[in-house]
Amino acid sequence: MLWEKLKAIGINIPKAIGINIPKLSKITGVDLSKLSSINGIRFSSLISIDRSVKVKIENSTVVIDPQALSRRERHEVILLLQKHVLPEAGAILHENTLPTVNAALEALPDLQEIASKLIPIIPPEDIPLLYACLFLRRKFQENMPVDTQKGEIVRVYGNRGRHFSNLCSAGYLETWFLPLYEELQRSFPDDPARARAIFRKFYANILKDLPWTEFVSTWAAPKKVTQHIVGKMKRNIELGVRYLNIHALGASNVKKVVRLLADVEKQTGAIIAKLDQDKTRIFVRLEIPPP
Amino acid sequence: MSFRITFDDSARDFILSAFGKTSRDGFIVEQCNTKQRVLNPRGEDIPTDEFAGIRKGSTIFVKSDIVSLIEAAQAIEAQP
């Protein structure tokens, strides 16, 4: 349909490059008799001695040079973009974004299962945050770098974004948030609105302060981390919460946590209830025995 | 892979102008009122070097951060 519209305004792809279809197909390896095999259009400057070249095929992409179009053609292409291209394609994107957008498109179906459980219960403004963090977790699990994109999440959502991302990567969406909501549903079987309201209160508090978890930053000094953990545990005891989970990634961070545990135990009376570590990651669950 | 419509830096101004926008003093602005910056759905202005494109839904201008790009991917995914 798009090709027909382009043709109707004088942008006939084979004619525009002045080569007959079979020859072009041979040169480009693209069977232009079946234009459906073309998988994209890119708007870009075409450097050419022949200034009449306004459209060409690169691999499976039709490249259109807007500067080479006549005024009328430009106007018609703009109308096409507004009325047909954007509505039919869903988005017009800078080519540099394609690796990320394509990776997201590949990941989205797998993210739906967990996302669909959380979307009805988290604040609507956090839904894009949820998808971004699930996407990052998937990349992290595939040993791909995530620091830049995590920084983008923090830039958009601040500390809440950092906390959500950490909680998501550590599996708390499945092991804590959803079980909490299910428990609330069981407690208030006739009042789902109340269950959700209570959940949202917990959720907001957890994202703000991470009261029962500490994600140890690479840049944090050991003394500061110790103070932070001890402070959290003392506040938690006042609220009846007698545990805290510590997560750290990276060899130096693992060593940092191992070294500060004795001090934390001494200051809080906590014991190590669970310790799971290797060279690059550590998880410690500290619990304070009942008096 | 579904159909992709893309542009590069050389065609950025054309894409912006096609939707009534332009770049001024490092930000995307309205073509008809260059003092008025274009905002994304989160209410943030869009530095020209962070302009990542346009997505469907009342013509939404996209920044290049991961949150915005996943929303753009969802707009593409929603196409029949």
C-alpha cells in the first residue's frame, strides 16, 4: 500500500534509480518484484554525483533522500508520513535506536507474563519503569552491559527507579511483591480495593526507602555501608521487622560485604541466617533473634 | 522482523518539520512558535541530541532513554 502511494506521487523505486527491476535485483540481491521483502524505509542524505538520485535500495531498506525530492514530492511525502507511515508503522525512529528497539521487541513477549500480574496493582506511572527494569534484568541475565541504561532509568525516575531496578534484578517482584499482594487478597477476599490500597502503601514505602534490603554500591565506602545497614536494621526492629537482605555484585563489593558483616552482627545482634556467595556476587540474610 | 521507518542525523530536520517541529538552541521546539519547547509524555523537554523519533498516539516525541525506547517498541508491537 505504501509503495503504491509512493509511486502515485512520482517516487517509483525502480525507476528512481534508473535500473530495470531484474538488474537491480541482481545487484542488490533484493527481489524487487516482491517488494514485501523490503523491511524498511530510511530517510537519509544520499551522496551521489547524479543529483537526480533520490531513492535507492540498500540491502533490504529503501533509502529516500528528502533533500533530493522536489518541493511537491517533499510535500507529498510529509503527508504520507503523517497520514499513513506513522499510523501504520507505529513509530519513526532514529536509526541509532534500532538495536535497542529491536531487542525490546524481541524481549517484550517474554516480559508479559510477569508484567501482566503487576500492571493491575502498581501505580500506572510506574508501568514504563516496570518494563524498562524487566528488560534490563533480561539483558543482565544474558551478561550484557546494563550500566548506561540503568543510569537512564535513574535519570528518569530518580532513586525510586534505582530501587525498583535493584529489586527487580534481585527477583523481589516474584518473591516478595506478588506474594504480598496474594496474601492481601486472601486477607480481604471481599474488598479487593482495600487489598490494593494496602499493597500500594507497602510498595511506595519499599521503593522510597528499601527498608529490608541493602544493595551495596560499588562506590560506597565500607564504613558508610555498615552505618546504612545498622541504621535500617534498628529502624526495622522498631516496626517488628527482624531481618535484612544484603545484595552485592562485583568482586570488590563481595569482599567489602564479607569484611563488614562481623561489625554489623556486633552492632545489631543479628546472625547470618543465609549466605550465598561466589567471586562476583553475594547475598546475605541477617536476622535478629527474638528477645 | 516487522517493517521499520528510520532516519539518520542528516534527515532529522526533515522528520521534525514533517510534524511541525524544529530544533532551536539545542532543543526540539514548535515550528510555529520557536519559544515553545516540545515535551515528551513525562513532561520533559527534548534536547535535540536526545531526539529519538516519533511514535503513534497523538504524535508522541520520543527521547533516547531506555524507558522511552521501550514505549516506542510497544507502539510498534501494537501494530497489526
